[in-house]
Amino acid sequence: PPKSIELVNHAPDAKITLKEKDQTELECVVREARPAASVIWFKNDKVLRM
């Protein structure tokens, strides 16, 4: 497992709230994962398709 996963430009444990039809871009950094990490984003327990 990775040693850390961080959202870029957001405080640790930040809550990000959007209104319907709002758009945002999120970037994360995964550190020291061996083998390389695969990141999957979820919303309400459902996988988001990128």
C-alpha cells in the first residue's frame, strides 16, 4: 500500500462540496507505492468514470 495519498492544493481531511452541475478538477499525489498505485475515485459508493 502507499505511504500517503494527498489532494493537491487542499488541506488534509478537506471536505469538498459542489452543487449540481458544478465542475471541479482534483489532483492527487500517491507516495511510495510499490507496486505503483491505481487510484479510483468514488462518489456515494459508486465509481466515477474518468
